[in-house]
Amino acid sequence: MYQATNPLTIETTPQLSPTYYLDNFNRLIEHAQTLYPDLLSDDECRWLSEYKRLSVTSQCLMVRLLSRKGCWFRSDKLDYAEIPDLKSALQELNASSFITLSHPTEQHNLVISDLELGLHLLTKPELFSAFPSLKNNKTAKKDELLALLDQQPFYQFQNLNFDCIYVVESQVIDVLLLLFFANTYQDLSQFVLSDLGLNTFENYPLSKQRRFFTSRDQLNQLLQMRDVQRLYSEGDRKDSELLEQLLQSIPAESEHRSIARKRSRLINDIARDLERLNLNDQAVFWFKQSILPPSRERLARIYDKQGELDLMCDIVTEMKSTPSDVSELEVAAKLEHRLFRMQGNKVQRSAKPSYDQIKLELDLSQMRVELAVKQHFESQGWNVYFSENSFLCGLFGLAFWNVIFADVDGAFINQYQHRPLDLYHSDFVEKRAEQVEAVFQAISKHGLNHLRDTYDEKQGIANPFVHWNYFTKALIEHSLASIPNALAVDLFKVILSDLKLFRTGMPDLIAFQDKEFHWVEVKGPGDKLQDNQWRWIKEFKQLSVPFSVCYVNQ
């Protein structure tokens, strides 16, 4: 999503050092020892100290192993040009207790069960070679063969054509990555993407005084939630016992705001599965542990199903008085209407805003409906862009570039962030109120002309609102000629009212002609307007934005 606009070629691709990954790993170490020395355990400090005493070649191999999935490896699958003497590097790592290494004939300390060997290191044909008793089941699948193995130690290493390798403390890289990125999805590949020019990030200010983590408990909480998330992703979501076990494994509520939000999102996901299984009492218990939407909505709907109208009313009242965001307020209004109807009251349906309609008969056999409509309007002299959300979001991202990347406490903790950590927090705008107001004042006085320069200066740099591949400079030029400054300010204020909610739902096409513009939402046969689109239609109506819904039949 955040790629540079110009594709890399052989001529332009930067040449990475053969040991680039070692350099990147050492950056993780430097970051941890500089910012978080007090959060590292004694074992981790010992590991880091002993790692630095290894030869460079052995360090390279160690990082290679840590960068691969799992803890078990085989020596014949390790072939790296920068490690010419693999045997010596393995022996050094083994002697220093970074790995445990088997040997076909000599005594060694590695212990592996038959099942572990088969599961992690052997192919199906190799299973028959290592365990001749399995040859009677040649038509069986590998999983079926593994089920026939047990946990007894494997001793016949002389029958293997490779050494088995076990990485002793592989979790050290998880700790280092988490301390650096403060999330569980970025890894060493992020450095590579940046070094190759595939990801380019803004040069925002960082401070050594600003740490994401203030205690080891916070670090452990995130690691624990990562493990729960993995088990949840891989598990059976209809297994109620598993779901309950996972929820029980989630750490207690954290005082750290970002960690607390991650915790709530995970609880919401799993509790929703309990609700789908009609385990409503369990779901209620867990939704009450969450601080994020849609936990209160789910509670209200469960109470509705259970006929607990007083409890439902209490939740809806709470949602209306202290909504988490615009979406929750909208949901609260719908639930309130349902309550009124259930109490025997007549409720007038909220009238949806009116809008202009265009009806066309087009051939859709050769192209998608949006492109067919685009072609139709272009034949009438309009300049049309199939931009969807990227048009207005792109303008917003450029206009508020300095706001998004402002020097705000806790917003940026490393140089590989495409957005501030608090972008979707309720107080994002409040924390940057002066900078936001300055942008509005500048647009009111000078318009959007400066966006040209911002586009040229920042092109290719990751921004959560600017999708460079879909946002051309021509769109800026058309905007400057067609969209009044006051209207641009009003549209930006809508986005700022709920950054997560209003970044989607915008019309498919934006059309320009003779200093006029027109937004067009395209609907093919059977397609209906969605809630996020109705939300924008309401705003367009209030702001008198030129807008139509184009209904197409074949």
C-alpha cells in the first residue's frame, strides 16, 4: 500500500551488503540497550553479551536462524554465500550454547523426539527412511504418519544425512523486535523494504526520552496477546472451550493506552464468536471487559435477544451520552428506536437524505461498471478519475501532512511508522489543535496551492491517507481549479470529526469540466448504498456538494 510510485529496476535497485541482515539485527540490539536496558531480563542481557563475543560469521548464522520460522532446523538446508564454513559456525554456536547440535556418531546434547523430528525436519519420503516401521502405510498422508509416531527420544542420528539444530533462546528476537517496533507484525524485513526503497518514511522527530514501554510487564502483555492471536487465527472458532481458554489467557487490563486498545480488540473478536455460538452469558462477561466498540453494541443486542430491556436501555443511554465515535452514536440511535418500538411506541423512521440520480443503460460485458460510467462521462467532455477514497483522502493527507507527523508525545517511537500511534485515538485532534487550526487558517487565506509543493517534496513517502499509486498530481490541479477553499475546509473538518470512519465511503468517481466538479457513486445491477456512503451523502447534502448516484443497467 505504501510503495513508492516509481517501480524499481535493475539499474535503480540499491545493492544490499551481503550481511545487511546482520547490520539490521545489530540495530535492534542497539535500540534495546540504549532505550530499554532496564526492561531486559538477566538472561537476555547475558545472551546479548555473549552474542557480541561471537565471530562475525557465527553472528551471521545466528541471525539467519533467528529470522527463520521455528526453532528446529537441518544443516543441509543452510546455504549462505557469506557463510563459507558452515560447519565451523555451527560448532561455535553450539559451543557457546546458542544452539544445540546433533552429530551422527559422536556424543551430543541435542534431544529430539520421533514426533518432533518427523514434524519439523523430515519430508514424507524421509519418514519412511528414518522409521522403517511406517513403510506399511505408504498411501497414508504425512499427518497420518506423524500420528503413528510418539514422543520417545530419537537415537538413530547416523541414519540422517544432516545434523539437527535447535535454537536455544529463539524468543530473544521477539523481544528485540517488539522493543523496536512496538507491534507484533513488523519484523526484520521492514529494514530491507526501506533499504530497497520500497518503503519510504517521513523524517519525523524521535526522542530518547519518549519510550513506548515503561515496564517489562507491558512488553510481556503484548507478547502474550500475540500468542493468543496466533492460536485464535489457527484454531476452530466454533470450539467454545478453545475460545474460553484463549480469553482466559489474555492478560489483565493494562494501564498503557495502546496495549489496552489491542487487548480490547482481541476480546471483541473472540467474544463475538461466543455470541455466534449463542453462549450469551459468556459473551456478556467478556464484552464488559472491553473498552472499544462494538462491545457496548453487542451487549445491547444480546440483552435484546434475552428480553432484558432495562439492561439494554441502560447500555443504549450510556452509548448516546458518551459515544466512542460517530458510528457508535449512529448505532445507539437505531437501538433506541428499536427500544421505543418494543415498548409499543410509534417511531418515525429517520428520513435518509435525498440525492440526485443518474440512470444509464451500458454494456458491462467488457469492463467493470465504474469504468463503463467513467468512459460514458469522458465521452461528454469530462475529465474523470476512478479514485474512490484516494482523492479526498489524498488532499487531506497533503494538507495535514505536518499535523499527521507532528512532534507529539508518544506518537512516533521509531523511524519506520507510516502513521502516528494515536491516529485513531479520540484525542488525536485535541492534542494537535493548534496545528489543525493553523492549516485551516492557511487554506482560508492562501487556498490549496501549496499542495503542489507538498506533493513534489513528499512523493513516495508513506502517509496513511495518501495512496501515491492512485493519487496523481493532475487531481491536485483539477482540485485547485474547481473546489472552493471554504468547501475544502468543510470537507476536511468532516474527516477530522472521525478519522477512521470518514476515510471510507466516498464516491467512486470524481469528474471535472470547466472549473466544475461532480462526484459520482456508481451502482451496478442489485448494488445498494452502504452505511458509510449514506454518511457521506448526508454531509454532501449539508455542504451542497455536487453529487449523484449513477444506477446502471445492462
